Amino acid sequence: MSANMDRSLVEWLGATSLFDGVEDMHLWDLSGIAMVVSCKRRANIFSTGDPGNGFYLVKEGRVKVFMLSPDGKEQILHVIGPGESFGEVAVFAGQSFPAHAVALENSRLVFLPRDDFVALVSANPALALNLLAALSQRLRQFTNMIDALSLKEVPGRLAAHLLYLNDKQASGDNLSLELSKTQLASLLGTIPETLSRILSKLQRAGFIAIDGSDIVITDRQRLVSLAEFGKF
């Protein structure tokens, strides 16, 4: 790897939420153990039960992390985009991966091997604090998902997801769906037909305006109320 490529990777690592604030010298150490790998769309990254021998950050593209029921039904847990990490929990618990990960599109990933990374963390407490923050955020996401799937009806789950995307994309009242309807239905614990019906109902009721995968929030107050209480 050339010096320019090293510098590019160091700068990119420092811009991720996981390593934000980490000193330059430690970012260079991280770049020294990192491996950049390319994945084709639909390529399997790891499966349930595979050894947790490292974790990943998405440099380009998107990855879905999901579980399969015994009858083959898919439940999406996370969709990971550029600058985000996945696979950390299994690595630091010294266990196998508890879920599957597949590239949603052609992607480039940064892989950090477990043994080398643990050695760096042991020598640099700042890395450990960043990891704790990242894992705490992941725990909050799981808590919100469990709350939504167990306590809210599908309209409330969808409203909450639209508001999450809007906040994440920081584009005023506009947002773009990042998943197909089939994938989004899996994430929300429903079926595509039900999802399409609720999206249409939200548009007719004036909550949102839909143009393909682009959505404009036209009544934020009512959409927030729907996300909180789960009913129209």
C-alpha cells in the first residue's frame, strides 16, 4: 500500500464515528492492521456461527445484517452504510457471529482482525472508549427495535423509521428510502403488501408525499405522533 493510500485510509478512519477523536498516531496504527476488501452485490460476508475473527467498517456501499428463522424467514437487524461498523460484539465477546451479513450493493469494506485490534485497544484506552460509545449506540438501536416490534403496530414502526431516515439524511423534510419494499418490510417485521398499503394511506392522509423512493414529510407533527403512539 502506497503512502498516499495509507494517508487516505488514515483520514477516512478518523472521520468515522467509531474512531472520531482518536489521535493521528493511533489511526496510523489502525491503518497498519486494516485490510480493504471488495464485495460484489449479494456477496456473503459472514454467516451465523462463523468465528468472530474481526469486524468491519463500510467504506463504500451498504451491508444488511439479518437473522433467519428455522423456516427461512428473514429479519433484518441493521442496514450499515458508509462510515459505520458491524460485527464488533462477537469479536469482543470472543464468540462466533450471531447473525448473517450480506452486501446490498457492490461495496468496499475495511476489515480489522480481532487479535491485532485487541492489542491496539489494550495499549490505547481512547480506542476502548470509542468502542463503548459505538456499542452503546447499537444497544439503543436494538432496544428501540424490540420496543417497536413488540409494542407498536406497523404504522407506528414505519413512521418511526421515516423520521429516523430523515434525521440521518439531514435533508430538511426530504428523505430517500434506502431499501427495497421487501427489505424494508423485513426490517419492520411485516410483509411488502402491508407496507405498500400503509405508505399509500400515509400519503392519502397527508402525512407524506411519495415519488418513487423519495419521500417528503408534509405533516411532521402527525407523523411524530404516529411514531410515538402507533395509531392514526
